[in-house]
Amino acid sequence: MKIGVLALQGAFREHIVSLEALGVSPVAVRLPEQMTDCVGLVIPGGESTAIGKLMETYGFYDAVAQQHGAGMAVWGTCAGAILIAHEVLDALPEQRSLDLMDISVRRNAYGRQVESFEADLDIDGLDGGDFRGVFIRAPWIESVGEGVEVLARHDGHIVAARQDDLLATTFHPELTGDPRMHRYFVEAVVGR
Amino acid sequence: MSDTSMIGTLRVKTGLAEMLKGGVIMDVVTAEQARIAEDAGAVAVMSLERVPADIRAAGGVARMADPTIVDAIVKAVSIPVMAKCRIGHFVEAQVLQSLGVDYLDESEVLTPADEEHHINKWDFTVPFVCGCRNLGEALRRIAEGAAMVRTKGEPGTGNVVEAVRHMRTVTDEIAWLKGIRGEQLFAAAKDLEAPYELVKWVADNGRLPVVNFSAGGIATPADAALMMQLGCDGVFVGSGIFKSGDPAKRAKAIVEATTHFEDADIIARVSRDLGEAMVGINISDIPDSERMQERGW
């Protein structure tokens, strides 16, 4: 099973390590052709503006949309959740998203870095108790369309959601060492 | 559920640095420059009153930027904003934290305020990045609470030679620690003048416990890719962008070269027609007393 991790910028190495621990062989994707044959793609946390500009320059917008149309599952964490959203609130005027998932995401929703936090989350579909959510200058999911399943909330705000072969989390499972969210993506979303 | 919430944890401090990896952090002195940096794909900006090359030229005491400048830059961009305080000047740090800055750089580019003590960075909610020339210096800063380090290089020179020296030193020392035996680690901790627990962690894991960027003299896309190939996690570009002929184009080129640091074809393409690079300074032409890298203890 070939799963790509978009490696333009951000915490891609941690996603690669987390996936390797599950026995998947992930590939670092820096150019669109490196996604060939991928059944899943992780768009990691980082700066959504920086990743978005590099995606634009290197032709990722069309390539990801096309491969998703052909069946590739996509998981966006934090900046990645912003990049796959239908609508981005508090975005830069020219900021583009992939518009794959029917969610509306608010950038830097909690404020600046001094407001970054961690908290326990009760996530639908994950066994074994609470999951430690690490939120770094995080967005939240302001609203979801029909057909989007809310998986977790924190203080009333949606922080994890799924729509068929699309998964969005506003926190960082790759920083915790807890493999359950990655296993969920590989088994329940990619392997649906 | 919110009673399990915690702000200012080490994990959210080091975590922001993890999110900056593979990216370029650019020095800016105005809101306009900050917007150019963000448009070019910078992952963060460093708000300053003067870039290091101008600090070097002006001489005198260099201090934290005027809060008005920091405010203007914070308002201008949506990416993280960093700011520099003087080594040991914990009140400048308190002020910058109150302005909502996302990361503080306790920096040798400014004139040190304390020649024995760095700031106790555990006292702050905002995370800190600090400079280092070698592993011992990196681990001392981490022991004081730094959540990110950067090799120092020689700021404001446009000359990458010191950045290379410091990056190679850190890498070589990590490789050396990995290769020695348990009881030798105690002596290594003494030699490195760093806490044993951190020395042991580096020996066991073969890397620093926090993200390490490269700084001090990076002026071209090839410089940035060189530092990435030498093993840093990302780069700071200070004077190199806004002291050059076409800052917007050079900034974007350095961003692309940092992502595609192993792809010589891409580095070649983005290196074309960038206009005048900043005029560099040979390190041997800088008197010892004016070398910023010597600041910090």
C-alpha cells in the first residue's frame, strides 16, 4: 500500500515515521509525479500559505484533485485541513484551497502561539480512551456540509471530521506518538 | 473536557518549530516587507528595527525593536511573527510576549544585556529560539528552556562560511556522542558543559531534541540548499533578501530551493536572473570584537 506524505514544508517527517510504525511504506512527495499509484495522501501541518504557494508553483492543485477523483484518500492535519476545505475563513485574499471536502475552516481560530494548547479529545471511531490533541496556532472547523461526519469536538468546536475518503483533523496526531489516528486513516479511510 | 487543556507546554512550544521545518524565516523591518515575505512563501517573519547588515554598519547598542514596528508587522501578516530580544534581557522578552509575538529569538545579533546569564525561558508561555555554534551551546540553551535552536553563522555578512562551520560542528559532535560508551558520556557532558540528561538523550537518539535551523550568512538559493543538505531543518535569511536587488524574486527562489534542496535542476532554475545579491563581507575582515557569533555563553 503506497501512501504519500506531501513534503513541501512542515511536519512531514513525523507523519512518515508514524506511518512506518504501522508497517506502511510512505513516500515523501515533493513533485506531483511522485504521487503516482498512491492510494492515500497526507497533507501535513505547516504554514498553509507557504505550502499552498509551493503547491501552486509545482502544479499540485490539479494533480491532487485528479487523483482524489480517481480514488486516492486524503487526510489533512492542521494546515492540511485548511488546504482541503471547501471554504477558508480568515484566509489571505488570494489564498487557494483544494476544495475537496465540504467543510468551512477558520484559520488561526484560537489566536496566536501563546494560545496554542493541548487537551484530551473523545474521538468517534477510536478505541482506547481519550486522544491527546496538540493544537498549534490551530484552525477549527466552523461548519460541515451534509455527508460530513463530525468525529470530535473541543469546547464546542469541530476538530475532526470525515467525508467518505477525506479526513480532516485540526490537531497534530503525528506529534504525540499515539498511532490510533494514523491507523484509522490507513484502515478505515484508505482501506474503506 | 476543557479542564484537561494546557497552554504553554513544551510540546506546543517545540511543536510550532516542527511546523516551520523545511521553510524559510525572513528578517523584515516594515509591514510592507512582511507582506512580500508572506507572498513569497515564508513560514514566518522576524520583526526587526534593522537587519543585521545595518546593525553591523551602524554600530552602537542594538536593542529590541520599537513595539510600534512589531505591532505593524503582527497586523500585516497571518504567518507567525518572531522578534529578537537581547541575550539575558528578560524584560524585553516580557514586552515582546505581551505584544503577541509567536516566537522570541534571544539573539546575539543584538547587544547582550547580561554577560553571564541567558534568560530563564521556562518562565514564559511564548517559545524561544536561541543561537549556537556547537552542541554544548545548543544543549545549554535547551536546558534553559529554548524550544528551537539555530546555528549562528555570522549575521549580516552574506557569507555562508560560518553557518557551514557551525552546522558541521553540531553534526560531528552528535555523531561522536552516538559512538561513545555509557561511562564516557559523563566525561562528554563535562567537556560539552551541558547537562548529562540532555547529552545522554542526544547519544541515544542521534539528533537534537528540538528543531535546528541554520542562520547567519545565507544569501542565495544554493546557500539555503547547502545548509539543508548539511542537515538543518530550515533556514533563517536575514539581510540576504531585503539587501538584494529583487527581494520578492529572491525570497521565492530561496523558498523553492529550501523545499527542493536535493534537486539541482530546480535550484539551477530558481537561481537565474535574481539580480544583485547582497555584497558580502569576508569574515577575516571583521575584527574579533565585532563578531556577533562570540556573544552568548
